[in-house]
Amino acid sequence: MTTVPTVRGATPGTLSAYGTGSIGMGVWVTVPGLLLLYFLTDVLGVTPFLAGLTILAPKIVDVIVHPLLGSRSDREAVRLGHRRSMMTRGAMLGVAMAALFAVPGGLDGWTAAIWVCCWLVVGNLLFASFQVPYLTTASDLDIDYHERTRVFVYRMAFLTVGLLSAGVIAPALTASGERSAYARMAVILGVVIVVTAFVAIRGVRRLTERCGVRPPEANATHSVLDDLRVAWRDRNFRFLALSYLLTGTTTHLFLAALPFVTDHIFENNKLTALLMGLFLGPALVAGPAWRALSKRIGKQRGLLLCQAIFVVGSLVLLAGAAVGIAVTAPAVVALGVAFAGLQLFAFSMVPDAVDAARSAGVSRAGAYTGAWTATEALGTALGPYIYAGVLGLGGFVSATAGEDVVQSDSALTAVIIGFTIVPAVLMAGAILFQRRYELDSTAS
């Protein structure tokens, strides 16, 4: 794996233990994001509109719960001196992962959608319980602007391992299209989630001991609504979050659309694993390169550059759908390079906003992180929901495993437009929001 720099006060082993938690997070983000919509429409026979709603509805719960967990994390930090208890409960996410795809054989259509929806709610709650305190760790550490970026380089390196491994292994394990294959895949990756979570909990403890932490706000009795108002009134945080909402929507739309493109346009679902490898593989080396560039031009310009690359790459995919894999493959690589920067810059800018808020007399790191992860969670659902809507408008016909359905020309056109033009438009919107962000610094 790519060599990454050392953070003051922490050994590479400590940072690696902390970063290991991102492997499980990457698995949870990737597998449902990549396969769940396709699993619903082409394996369980759920109509596109209902399938999109099945994925979106649990995220409404997320939007409410994430800020609650952020405030709770702040109170836990005051009471216990750490945030690890919530992470321990969230480590059980692996159980929800297994159940999500282990749909009983007698369930198809809307009944299968209910099963998936319920377990997606459980999984999202457990994911948030781990993610919110885990990400807040970077805001707690007593380190500066560029050192925070270095912490996130480690996190991004391991997140990329999780994304890449899940993005290649999950499609390979489910290539047969059988329901049992999806269940086996989910059990295997569920174990990975649990193991990596507990390694990360140990890493968080060691990291905070070595780097030191900033004292939490003594008065943590403020309400969740007050926390949200504080975060939303922060102009820079607000535009950063709105930009990332559209960025997350775009990238998760890409993930959800990929199996449909490989199956219905290229007529080879084995290409899903290959293209996911091409998308996520470059991130292993792109992360440190983006960090080095940020020291020269700042995170803001770096993030805008990544967003622009994603717009252009999405439009190139339109030509790739017509010409074939020879054009699609390099475009996907470019999107993967941009994706690495999108994640690194956006997530490392959240602690910058928290640090600026502290300087202004506001110390609510968990509240900011809760609002941020709620935004992220909404984007992960909006992407598949929008793509499912495009499929539905195009007349896409759902099927159960083993059933052969011929799609209409309008349905195939919808598959392509949803994969190319729609992401380009969404990311262009993200750029408009990001341009209004003003909290940045370049290397001295």
C-alpha cells in the first residue's frame, strides 16, 4: 500500500490502526451503494420506483438520527473523556450487512422491499453510531491544519482499501445472480466490518493518547436543534455541506448505475468488478498526490479541480457508452482519481470548519460531524433514488433472478443518461456551492 507521512506524536502503526476502521466503513458504503438497487430490481423483482424509495426512506431516519448522535457524542466526550462507547455499539453493523442481502426465499417484489428497507434502517443506525464518533476523532486531536490532512491521508488510504476490496470482491461473488450468492457475500463482508471496527476502536484510543485532545465543551446540555442551528449558521460549513451533498449524490449514483451499464449496455456483468477496480485502484496512489498538491494550492482549489474532472469524465462516459469499453475504461480511471481527492479534501475540511468555530467560541465538534454525516447519508440514498427515477421514466422492467427480460430502447437510453449526463449536472451544482466556501489556507 502507498507510503503515507507520519503525524506528529503518532506512529504509523497507531495511524494505521485508526485508519483500519475505514475499511469496514468502505465496505458498507460500497456494497449497498453498488449492488442494492440492482439486487432489488434484477434479483428480487422490485419495480424501479419502489426500489429507489426502499433505499431513500431509511435515509430520512438517518438525517434525523445523525445530528442526535453527534450531540450525544459530545455529551459522551464530556462524561467519559472519550467517544469509544458509541463506536463499540456501531461495530455490530456487520450483522445488519449479512441480513440485508439474506432475503428469505418466499419474499419477492414489495415484500422483499420491506425486508430490505427494515434492515437498511438498522444498518444505517449502526453505521452512524460508529461513523460519527470515529470521524470526530480528527477534530478532537490537538493538531494543526496540514497535520489534519495527513491524518485523513491515512484514513483515505484504508478507506480506499475497503472500497476497492468490496467493489471488486462483492460483484465477483455475486456474478451468478443467485440470491444465495448475495447472502454468502454479505456474511463474508459482514465479518470484515466487525473485525476492522474493533481494531479501529483500539487505534482511536492510542491516537488520542499520543497526539493529545482538545478539551470538550464543558456545557454539553445544548439541544440537538441548537446544534443544527449553530452548524447551519456557519457559512463556510453550510456551503461545504451543500457541495458535498451533491458530490455524494453524484458518486453514489455512479456506483448504483454501474451494474446496470455493464449488464444492459455492455451485456457482461463481469465488467462491474473490473470497472470498480479501475475506479478505486488509482485512489491508492492519488490520495498522497492530492495531499501534496493541497500544500501548494490549498484544499479549496484542489476540491474544485476534482469536481471539474468528474464533470468532464462523466460526459466522456457518454461517448464510452456508444464506442465501448476502450473509451469507458480510461474515463473511469480519471473519475477514480477525482474521487480520491473529493473524499480527502471534503472530509479534511470539516475539522477546519470546527477549528474555526472553536476560535469563534463554539466547541461542538460532534454536532458538526453529526450534521456532516447526515448530509453524507442523504447523498448516498439520493444517488440511487435519482437513478431509479430515471430508469422508471425510461420504462425499465424489473425481473427476478434467472428471469430474462428484454429492455426497450427508451429503457436502455435511460440507463445511459442516468450514468453520464445526470452526474455531470449534479457535480456542476456542487461546484457552484463549493465556490462560495472561503475558509482555506495554503502552505507557508
